[in-house]
Amino acid sequence: MTHFLQILKARILFFVFLSFFIFSNNIISNEIGWNYLKEGGYYVFIRHALAPGNGDPVNFDLNKCSTQRNLSQEGIDQSIRLGEEFKNKDIPISRVLTSQWCRCKDTAFYAFNDYIEFPVLNSTYSSKFQKNQSDQISSLINYINNTDLKKNNEIFVTHYVIIGALTDYYPDSAEIVITDQNLNVLSTIKSEF
């Protein structure tokens, strides 16, 4: 029985240590990311906030939010907190560009109050739009190569398929991915704000 308790105690300590390590690693990673953003001059890809589910209904209409997968209340709250973090940390922004999907536009609206629709950020997840991915990625890379940010950050609110195709990194909902002009991932910020 004593041996069993020792093993149980060791496992509990291991999981406590592991949880602390993961939690503190996210804090350190987030702080590094915010420091990049304060410096400015980076490309900032934000996956839309929490919109439960996967993909969109078969008959969805890009012009009707009611037919799409949309932000939950938690997703709206994430978006608002995201915007508050950018404002409180005085992050310089040149502009906010977003996919035309409602969950991206809503994320951009709740976070930044203003955005420009940028179709090359649209989702290519469903088979209906997969054929557009290479053209969209090429157009986005061309746009980035011809943009001079100076000390501002350019914000792209989009989908994990687009971020993944550009960076080979697939973020969680409301996660921030910070890149240089060559699309090297410099840091990420998890949506724990």
C-alpha cells in the first residue's frame, strides 16, 4: 500500500509540474509575442475567435451570416478581450484585413471596430473553395512582398487553413501568429487574454 501511495504521489507531482511548465511556457511565449507587436513592423495573422463546429453548412451563403458557422458568445468575448489587449498594450496597427466569412468579420469588428474585407483571406476548407487556395496564397504573398509596414503591424483575420498554408502552423481559435515579411513565424500568442 505504501508503494502504491508513493507512485500516486509521484504521478500527481509530475502532472502538477507539467501543468505549471505548460502554463508558464504560454505566459513566456505570449509576452515575447506582445513585445514583437509593441515593436511593430510585423504581419499578424489571427484565426477567427471561437465558432463551435467544423466548416460551414452545405448551403451557406457568404452574404447571409445566419447560414454560416458563427462566433459563440465565448468567441465574441474573446474578440473583445483581444481588442482590449491591443489597445491597452498600445500596439501600432496599419490596418485590419479580414476574410469575408462572418466569423472573421465579427472577430475583426469586436476586436478593432474597423476592418477591410480582403477576399484572399477567405476560407479554402470546403471542397467548393479548395481550388482557390493556391491563387489566394500567391496573391497574399504578393501583397505582403509589396507592403512596407514601417513601424506598424498589419492584421489579417482569417482561417486556420490559410494561416497553415502560409506558415505551416495551425493556430487555435483567436490565436495570434506573428511573422516577418518572409512569413517566418516569430512568435504566437495563445487566446488566454
